[in-house]
Amino acid sequence: MGYMQQMTISQKQFMALLRAGLWGKEADAELFRDGVDWKTVFSLAKQQSVLALVANVVLNDSALVETLPAGMKDKLKAFVLVNLSTHSMLNNTLVQVVSTLNGAGIDSVLLKGQGIARNYPVPELRACGDIDIYVGQQTYLKACEVLGAMASWKEDGEPMENTKHYDIRIGKTTVEIHRFSDVNASKRLDRIYQGYSDEGLSRGLRVLDFAGTQVNTPADDFNAFYIFNHLWHHFATSGVGLRQFCDWMLFLHNHKDGIDLVKLRQIIVDMDLMRPWQAFGCVLVDVLGMPADEFPFYDARKGNKVSKILRHVFEEGNFGKEREMYKDRSGEGY
């Protein structure tokens, strides 16, 4: 595992805390025996959008919490509390959105976000985002009209001008109304993807309860691919953080008995993504601690890609925020 040897001590400590948070365990105390650069560790956690998860591990470890610099403990507690509060706000907005759509006779499916958070040991510790709600092409304009009436802000232009979704803001929450779950640059692959998407977002849906409101989420086999595909697109284009790897891993872990592996394999093969699927899977198993027998189609030989993947992840951060061209937008690179 050369990639572990290439990591700095702060990166190793960060990864140990992240694994502890993901699996509900204590971090390896040996790694912290010679001291910790907490500023660097928490900076890494923030860059990878897993700060609340990592902070909670430290705050609940009696030995580690005593090593925090003065004032840092209170700041971490405050950050975690804000994360909890934001989850409550997002869930309330989600209930409002789904109830409004139901009242208008519009079926909807929640993508990513608050649905994925349910797979975490403590859902409220997942970094918060926006609400992505899929309504399909037939009721898309009606959904934009119905939800738009509630909005405090709307995207400029007509909804149909956006290829995939239309953005509005309800209160402090951004809501993306999707007519497509995703689009592919290749026309051939997009035709294949839309076929699987239409099926995975209309049949065999997993229903979650949010404060008494029934919220649809995608069928397990399609969602396993969809979460990975979203991660893959970000990796290849706009940058990706470890939070998205965590999302994918915990979904696969929690729904391993509900995924139709024959169907999932067919989707991956038809989309020509088995190689990146298996390479990224080695990150889940070899770095984040997922049992190898829980990862569909695991191939240890693809582990030789892990170092390059991790280097890319650490250099770019979530949504590519650590890219130099984003840090200095006056330069030629930007």
C-alpha cells in the first residue's frame, strides 16, 4: 500500500479519524502519540467536506479532545451544532417540497443529499448540500411553476433552457428541480443512461419517512450506479472530495442486500465504466475500510490506481475548491 506511505502524518491522522467516524469506531491511538497538527488535520477535513464527521470523533475521544488548542473545542462544537441545525432546515424544506408536489399530483424522487445522509451512523454529521428533486420530463414545467410560486429566488431564464435542472431557493435552501437525473456528453451513452434512469426512478423505489412524509428515493441497483456516476463526473471535470466516496461506500454497505447485482453489472458494463468502478472501489476498501466482500465486483489488482486517485482528491478538494486556478482567479490558468 504505497499510497499510505506517501501520505503526510497529518493526512494519515485525518484518514484515521474519518474511518472512525464512518464506522462508529475509535481512531487508532498510536497515530496520535507523537502529537497532532490540528489546524492541518481539520483543514483537510474541511477541504474534503467531512469536518463535522471528523470533529465529532475528536470531541467524543477523551484523550484526543484534551490535546486541542485553546478555543478550538468550542469552535468545533459550534460547527457540529450548525451542521445539525442545517439538516433540520433541509429536512423541513424537503417535506414542504414533496408535500407541495404531491398536492399538485406530481410524483417526485429525491436524489442524493438527505436520502444519502440516512446511511451515515449519525445522518446529521454528513456535510449538507442542496435538495435535488427529480420529477421527469412530463411534469417538469408544472413542477417548476408550482415550486416557483414558493421561491424567494429563481434562476434567470426559462426552465427549459437548462439541460438538466432548474434552480430555485426556498428560504435558505437551494432546490434543484430535475427533468433528467443526469446527462452524458456522448449521445450513445446518454441514450443508454436515460433508459436505466427512467426505470430506476419509476420502479422499485426505496421510500424513506421524513416527519411522516413519504419520500421516494431511487431503486437500489440504479442508485448504487447513480451515486458512483455522480462521483465519477466530478472527478473527471469539476473536482471531487472524499465526502462523495463516503456517500457511495455507506450506501453500498447499508443496501448490500437490496442491490440486484446482475442488473447493476449490466448498467456498469453498458456505460463502459467497470474500470473506474473497480479502481474507485479500491479506495473504499483499501483506504476507507469497507469490507472487500461488500463491494460489488471488487478487483484488488485495480489498487495500483489508488495513489493517483488520492493525489487528485487531496490536490483538488470537494468541487475542485483547492485547484490553484480557483485560488487565484486572476491568473492565466483560470
